[in-house]
Amino acid sequence: MSKRHDVAFLGDMLDAAREAQAMAAGMTAEEFLADRPRQLAIVYLVQTIGEAARHVSRSAQIRHPEIQWIDIIGMRHRIVHDYVNVDLERVWDVVQSDLPPLIAALKAFVPDGP
């Protein structure tokens, strides 16, 4: 896969991570666990991050070991294939703990858009 494609997928990851973080801003875990529409939206965005990560070339993944590729793609697989048992507390933890460093890492090599 060309570098251009990798950058596009990395940009998709960054966009979805930022949107998930923005949707969760100002919420407590309890509010998130009580808000089904927001749960669905954030789970979808986390799934999108994993789907985009799945399409990043292996060579780009190797060049960016600071990103937890296996965990991100694994979370996507878990959401897609075991959707009945999505652990919403784990999703909340991902948004609160894992997305900030992911966003910082992605910003380092994804050009800013317009």
C-alpha cells in the first residue's frame, strides 16, 4: 500500500479518535453508562479507529511502534464479532486513557487538514 493510503487511514484514525474524545468530554463514566445513544456513537468511533488501523500497511505499522496496533485492531474485532458482549466500561477506559496518547502520536505524522 502506498504512503498516501497510509496517511489517509491514519487521518481517519485521528478524526475518529478526536470525535470520540469530544463526544465523551465533560461526561462521567456513570453518565456514559446511562446514555445509550452516546454509547452507540462512541463504540462505533472506536470500531472505526480499529478498522482504519487494520488497513494501515505493515511497513507503516512497523515505522510507528508507539501505536498499539494489535490492541486497536483487536478491540475492533471484539466489537464487530462479539457485539452482544461489548464491555462499555472498557470502552470508557479506552476513550479516557488510550485515546489521548493515540491522538498525540497520530498528530505527529498526519498533516493538518484545512
